[in-house]
Amino acid sequence: MTRMIPGLAAALLLPLAAAAASQDGKFKADGAGTAPCSDFTAALEAGDRVKVAGFAAWTEGFLTAVNALQADTYDITPWQTTPVLMEKLRRFCLGHPGTQMIEATGQLAAVLAPYRQVAESPMVQARNSGRAVMLPAVILERVRQVLEEERGSGLSTAGGDFDAAFSAALAGFQKARGLAETGLPDQLTLNMMFP
């Protein structure tokens, strides 16, 4: 099916379209990208793991192409797991059942773009109460910035590490928003900070 890049996705993906689409900005979508959102939400509701996995794999491929082709993008999903991405798509698709998945995924990329990782960053481990989360150091620094902005002051952490003070500030953020007080930059907390 031939498509034009719509709305918000156009701004994010314009360089991709210019490099890869025809002269008039059109390109052919394949696979799950041609399906309407209603097919995706129906597969989720039916618990059809095979179809959902197909949509997830297609989405991951699309987002990998964004990483490869979009300027100033190392990773458009530096902390988001596939289930988080599928939930974001599900919410969009419930309100737009006739929208093709390629457009829905383009909209997802546009939402993720402000929070993308622009350069490689070492992975770091945040530990609290016997649990650990791995994430890029640059994302942990963004978490610190959010917490410091909210508090109106810096965190008194040794050398910027994830320590008890950082964990306590994060638990306070979580408590104020009704999240489980893990004291870790977990998926729900990161999704609240960087929607």
C-alpha cells in the first residue's frame, strides 16, 4: 500500500522520507504496517500472542530504522521495553481504530523523539533493596535532573552515583504519583517522567 507520511510523524521522519521515499514522498508499507489499528487491538484483546508478537517485531523494526536513519538518534527507545511500547500503541489505536499501523508507529516515534538517546552511553546499574535496573547512564542523569527540578535543589549523591539519597528521592517521586515505591528508575516511573 502506498502511503504519505502524516502529521507529527512527518516532522520526525522527513529526513527518512527524503532519503528513502519516492520523489513525491510516497513509499510502500509492508507486513503489519499495512494493518489497521483495530487488528492490533483485537489481537491484544483476544490474547493472540502470535499476532501480537508480529506487531511487536514490526514495530521494533520500524524503530530500529529510525535509529539507523534519523539524525541525532542513537536509540529512540533507550529505556522502553517492548511491553511499554505496545501499551503506548494500544492507547493510540483505541482512539484511532482505522489508522494503519505504519502511521500509528510513526506517531509513536514522534512521541518518543524528545526523549531519545542521541549518542552511545554506557549502561549502569541502579540497585535498591536487592533489586536492580540497568539503563544508559545518560538516562539515569535525566532522571536525576527531573528529581532535582522537582525538589528545587541538587541531590547530595557521592560523585553522581545512584546511592541511597538518589533512591530516596526517586521513592518520594513515586509516592507522590501513586506508583510503587521501589526507589528504582523502573519502567512505570520512567514512563511517568518521560511520557
